[in-house]
Amino acid sequence: MHDLHKKGFFGKGKCYGTTSVGERGQIVIPKEAREELDLKQGDKLVVYGKHGKALALVKADQLPELIDHMIEDLEKLKKKI
């Protein structure tokens, strides 16, 4: 079972530190995050923003699985209401 499924999408996350936006809009993803998330040079990331206040990066090849888990978690929440 994948970690996303065990914890649920809306479960606890992890803070990997801070980064700065460079002159050309580039950011450096902290080494610990790259290692734990198995991010390699050339990996495609989906950039998602919400309410003009939050930014999320998701590995493009993991997006379908992430969406499936989000839907499952939302359905569980809906049953509780």
C-alpha cells in the first residue's frame, strides 16, 4: 500500500525547510526532499497554486494516483458528514 493511501492525502505532511525564488523564477528543492521524494534531474513536476497563497509541486507521473487518493479521502469525509 502506498504512503499516500495509508495516511490519506489530507493527513500530515512534512516541512523540508525554506528556499528562495531566484532572478529567473527558479527555486532549489531542498536535498532531503529530493532524496525522500526520489526527484531526479529531468523529472516533470506539475505546479499547482491555490487561492494565490499556496504552491504545490507534484511529480507528473504520480498525479493520477494522487487524484485517485484525494477522491477516496473526499468520499470518506462525505460519508462522515
